[in-house]
Amino acid sequence: MVGKNWVSKAGLRKGTSLAEFERINGGRLELAAFGWDYGGQVFASGAALKGMDIFVSPTRGSAQELDAATGDRKFSSRDAAIAKLAPEVVVIEVRFDQDP
């Protein structure tokens, strides 16, 4: 486990906004809807995020707005339902390549 002030070389850290996350990724992201086992998982394609499993969580929004972004489905980071929830990075898991 790393400290709360950990930051990747590209600038990703806990609390990174979705807009900043897109900048680091080099474009929009795809993320799993909230409210289930893999809810909030981000599927990022940028080279700066290779080897990381990243999850976001909503920081605001009504129950009705959260319900609109819940379930076993995926959303674009620019979807209006996601934007209303203002998600931020809450988990960053770093995988190290095991190949010699």
C-alpha cells in the first residue's frame, strides 16, 4: 500500500477528477456503471495508464441521478449521466509485469 500522496508520473492520484483523468489518458474513457462489484472501474487506453486498474466513485448527485448510472453496463466519461455525478479516482492498483 502506498501513501495518500502517491502520484503517477503522468499525474494520476486519488481524487483526480474525470476531466483531468481524460487529459492524462489522452481522450475520453469508458467506465463501468456504479452499484455493483466492478462499479466505477475505468477502461483507459492511454500509455500513461498501462498496468493500472483504476476505479472512480461519484462525489455528488441525487439518488435518482445515481440510479441512472447504476448497473452492469458501461458509460463514456462524457455521458451526461456520469457528468452529473462528478466522479473522482478512489482506487489505483498498479500491476508489475511478470515477464522476464
